[in-house]
Amino acid sequence: MENELTFAFGPVAIGASVITTWGIMLVIAAIAWISTRRLDMLLPGKLQTTVEGIVAAIDETIAAVAPEHGRQLLPFIASLWLFLIIANLVGLIPGLHSPTRDLSVTSALAVLVFFSVHWFGIKTQGLKNYLHHYLSPIPILLPFHIISEFTRTLALAVRLFGNMMSLEMAAVLILLVAGFLAPIPILMLHIIEALVQAYIFGMLALIYVAGAIQSQQLNPPE
């Protein structure tokens, strides 16, 4: 779906998806600042309790995939998951559209995951040891490993974009046919699908990063 132009700074065009994305990031930053400004270990407030519960749930999920690197991966994976959930649900607000229905946004997220995978892998294992796993089990598989890195990045971007765009289009078509006779089922469908797509994208990112970190353990150098 084409991104409507909002304004431009010279040759740089700023679209609605960019503005919505920055708005979501500001909301997340504001919530993080407010919820951590006055922490109370004895009598936490409702906001602190909610935020701690969300962080604990994400931490448990990360620990199940990469038990030895939970603290290292938590900031990135948690930020990605929270952004995706809000970005997928923001389309429920009248006048706004989910930025994840824009291929440029999902491509940027996929590229972020791509570079994060290699950054975490190199940081954990060192450059030489990390690059060695591309030659395992035999060096002839190197081109296939490289191709798989790019194809899974492309799949991440296209999967999220296609699902979110089709979800919004389906909701519009149903509303055009049924009017407002079935708003609640459509609303529930949108919420469930938005949460599922956010979970899938974040989980795939977690699996890719964990695989890069643990690749040397699976394929030790000879």
C-alpha cells in the first residue's frame, strides 16, 4: 500500500509511516521513563507491576531459547516486541494506519534484525570464530549459508508486510459489505492477528540471534 506523503525536507520525503513510527518510539520511551522514575521494591504501583510483568514474560521467553544470554538479548528483543505490538495495533485508532503495513518499515525492521544477528554473534564469539560457522560442516556450503541470510531477511520483511496489509484490507472490505453490524468480530480479529504477527516476527528474530550466538557451540572449529 502506497505511503502518503506528509511533508518533505528537500529531497527527503517524510511519510505517514515514518511519523507514526517515531510517535510509537516516543510513547515507548515515555512509558519506560515514567515507569522507572520512582521504583518501589516494597509496594510497586500498577504501572510498575504491569511493566515488570511484561519484562519478566519476555525474559522467560528469551531464557527458553538462549538461557545463557538472557540479559544480553533482553533490551533488543523486548524493544522489538513492544514496538511491533504497538505498531500492529495502532491501526485500530481512527485516522491512523499500522506502519507495519508499509513495506519500507518492515524492511527496515528486517535489516535491523539482520545486522543484530551478526553483531551479537561477533560480540559473543569474536570475528574469526563467528565467521567459521559459515564454513561448517564443509566449506562448499558457504554460498548457501550466505544466500540463506538474505532470503530469511527478505522473508521477515515480506511476511509481516503482507499479513498486516491484508488484515487491514480485509477489515475494510468487511465493513463495506456488512457496515457496522459486525465491528466487534473484526476488532477482535485485528487484535489477535496483530499480536500473533508481532510474536512471530519477534520470535524469529530471537531464534536467529540465538543461533548466531550459539553457532560456535554447535560447530566447533577443527
